Amino acid sequence: MINVTTAGTRILVIDDEAQIRKLLRVVLSAHGYEVEEEKNGRDGIVRATMFKPDLLIVDLGLPDIDGKVVVKEIREWSKVPIIVLTARDEEQEKIEALDLGADDYVTKPFSTGELLARLRVCLRRSITDADAEESVIQCGDLKIDFAKRKVTILDREIKLTPTEYDIVKIMAQNAGRVLTHKQLLKAVWGSEYNEDTHYIRVYIGQIRRKIESNPTQPHYILTETGVGYRFMG
């Protein structure tokens, strides 16, 4: 596993709640991150172009523009990891933000431990994205050999159909990140299937029966209720 050095890692927080900004500044600074903050979306976008953050934390409920607009506009010129903050009743907002390019979400109220864990995953992934042609990925006992299109668990080959393999490959390449139903459908079947979520549910069920020791309590493919799935190594 790649270790992320926090010293010098720049994080931009865009949130209109002063208490949230203060909390994040204290917590993140205590862990060695360099923190800047803005309280509205337009100023946040401008600050992002100047500050060049390594990661953004964006509240969806901003006073001037929707947080999803911030995600969309930043994605037009940057691949910087983005974590969005949402309220518990904003399920559709989460999905839309993720489909627009956010890397993950944290639901308010949140624990700082959860946020820090999501942050580390995003930063690790941004480092490994530069080596996207990696030929083998190891997630716990599960290994995926892209050159051979082969999946094994403890050296025992798992027989997957081509579509099942494509789903596992996409999810493993985004390990730790929640992928929406729409993102998975588009990646595997194409954009014309982006509403056929039952395809994903059926295939995830089949894959779990093959790779999970207990499909009803999955270790590798976790369900993000109403949003999508997250692959954990």
C-alpha cells in the first residue's frame, strides 16, 4: 500500500458553515495538511485555480451556487480529488455529484475519523492514477491480472464471465471509491444503458457468490444504499 505523506499536502475546504470550516481546519492541520478555506462556490473555484490543492472538500449546500456546479466546473480543467459533504436526506444529490466527477462523499454529521480515512483513500488513488497501466492489482486475498484477464483468491482461479470480469476490473481500479450505478453501467455497457440499474444488481449478486466467502456479508463489494457500490481490498 502506498503511504501518503501529509506534510505539504494542500486541501481546500469550500463550505459556508463557519463551524465546519473551523473543525476541518483544526483537524486537518493537526494531521499535517495545509488548509485553505472559502465560504462560497465562486470564490472556491477561483481559489482552486490559485491555491492548486491536492484535494477539495466541497459542501453541496453552498449559498451562491450549488456544490455540484463547483464539481462540474473544476472537472472541466482538473482531476484533483473531490470529496463532497452532504446532508442525510440528499441521496440524489450525492449520486449527481458523483456522476459529475466527485470522488467520494461524507454525510453530515460525520466523524473526523471517517473523513480522514476517505481523504487518505482519495489521495492514494490520485498517486496511483499516474500508473494506470499497472498490470496486477492485489486487494486482500484477491488478485487481478489484467494481462491475463485472470482473477484469483489465494491462488485459486475464479471463473468469471467477460462482463463479470469487466465489473470487477473497474471496481478494483477504483478501490475504496463509491461508484454509482450510472458510472458502472456506462463503463461496462455504454451510456445507452445508464438507467438499467437491474443489470448491475444481478451481476453484483453473481460476482459476490463467486468471490465472497459469505455473499450476504460481503467483504470486497460493499453496497452504498441507494447510491452504488464500493470495492474494498
